[in-house]
Amino acid sequence: MNAAEFLRLDLRAMSGVALVFSIVSGGALSAQPEGANGPQSVAADCHGAVYMADAANHSILKMSPAGTTSTFAGLPDAFGSEDGTAANARFNGPAGIALDCAGNLYVADVNNHTVRKVTAAGVVTTLAGQAGVAGSSDGVGTAATFSGPHGVAVDRDGNVYVADTDNSTIRRISRDGIVTTLAGTAGVTGGRDGIGAEATFRFPQDLAADSAGNVYVAEVNSHTIRVISPQGLVTTIAGKQGESGSEDGTAADARFNFPRGLAVDGEGNVYVADSNNYAIRKITPAGEVATVARVARRMHPDGASAMEPIVLPAGVSISGEMLHITLYRGVSMIRSLAPVEFAAPAQTAASEMVR
């Protein structure tokens, strides 16, 4: 049995009534990407195709609207840093991915310390950073350096934002390829809000950008969701620094447990893959946090006292009225697929795709 599952949820079906849906291999609503081994971020285009970063296989997968999966870029089990087309290119532990309006895919290539660009035709180039060189230097293109970047997002103007995880900073790559540090200071960790370098982060994991120019940050180790305004002001919109939990509520009254993935819809609702709570959470523009989907755990069928091994939500993306989620099983002893329980959200997402 493969170590990854891919799930698509119809947001329209989530409003009004609570549903129970069982994940199955194949089928129109849920598909299992063949060969996926370490799913991370997920991104969906306006044509219904879905892309997934498969970190353990060092490749990018593509799933068609009909559910057929293929390797879009890279070669499974072959890592490296070479640019090229499709299978001739190499990645090394790709994690975050994001699509721009032209269909270009941006990849946080973690172990290469670079940000890669993949065109709609599958041509892979290094957008910024130097393969194998960890650092925090700003600069143009490959003159800049990153350290273990995990998350990327693209705004409507084509600027790329990078969660430079090991530097605990958020970087910005302009359309001209100029890399600057948007917020945080390299090597300084914390949870302080503020403007630009006054703010501190603790190993930011994923990003999402909305249509107003705000950039949302998932801080996996701090259990918080932050936002950077177009003016560079960093504020904490949900969760409390260093306190894990699963409580719904408003802003600092809510709790998360290792939030990994982010997506934002056209109405400004933020969806969070809250990994260690096995849940998808929703943050409204007013700061109200609610649990909208949960991955259930069951006892082993042989009666063992331990819970069935964990299925963790890792990445989340929105296209139209579909919420796309990658689920990761960190162990190989799963006997069967766990069901997913849906709670009815307060409102459905808008149809505008902003990631």
C-alpha cells in the first residue's frame, strides 16, 4: 500500500449538513497518485489539474481532472539539482508548490536550498538560490541564498514569497528575480509581531497569498498562523505562541497543533492543514477558527491498544469550490484507510482561485 493518499472535497457538500466520507483508492472524488511516497504541498489550476510535491520521490506529480496521475517533473527516486525538461530535471526533497496565473509552478526545493520554476510545458529552471549552498543573502536570482525553504506562494502580480524555514524568515522574489527579506531576521527565532525585521518567526512552514496582497504564514513549531500585510506588518491572527491544542474560537483563543499547509479563498477565509490535530481548520476574516474536516483514527483490528497509525493532512489548496488535501501516512503498518469526518462550515468558499 502506498504511503500517500490524495483527497478532494466539494465545499458545496460541506455546507448545511455534516457528512461522513470514506477515502478510497481511485474514483472520481478521491484518487491515489501512484508511486507517491512523501506528499507535501498541493496546488490546483483553473482547469482542474492538481499538482503535488512528492518530497521522498524528489518529483512533482500531476493529477488530471479525470484522476489520472503522472510525474510532471523530476524522476522518482533520483535526486539532484539539474535544470531541464520533465524527467531530465532533478529535485532534492521538494516541499512547497504554488501556481501563478500563467500556469507556472514554483517549487521550494528544500535540500537544494533553492526555488525552482516549472513552466506549463514542464521546463524546470532555478529561479533563485544556489544548489547545495545554504545562506541568507539577498540578491538577484542565483546570487541570493536560502536555507531549507519549505513554503512558497505567488501573488496576483507574479511576486513569489518564500518561507525560508531554517533562516526563520519570509523572503520575496520580485518578477525581476530580485530576492529581498520581507520579514524576520536570519538566525533569530521567536514569535514577535512587528514590521519587517522587527518581527520574528520560528521555522515558518507554508505560505498563502490573498488577492489583497496579504501573505499568510503557517508556523508549525509555534502552533500559530501569522499574516504579513502589504506594508510589511506582521501580526498573529490565530493561535497562541508555543501553545498547542485543538480548541476552536476567536484569534488567540483558538489552538493548533503543528499547522503545516495553508490556502486562502476569494472571500479571505484561510484553510489550515492542522497536521497533529488530523484536521482542516478554517479562519474567517473576522478571526473565527472552526474545524471543518477531521481525519478519524480507529483501533487496530487485531485489538491492540494503540491507535491506528496516523494519517496526517500535510497540504491544502483551493480551486473553485473544491478543497484539495494531501494526506501523509508516516508509517507503513496501516491496515485500512481511515474515514474523514466533515463538520459543516459557516459558509462555502468563493469560486475565485488565488493560489
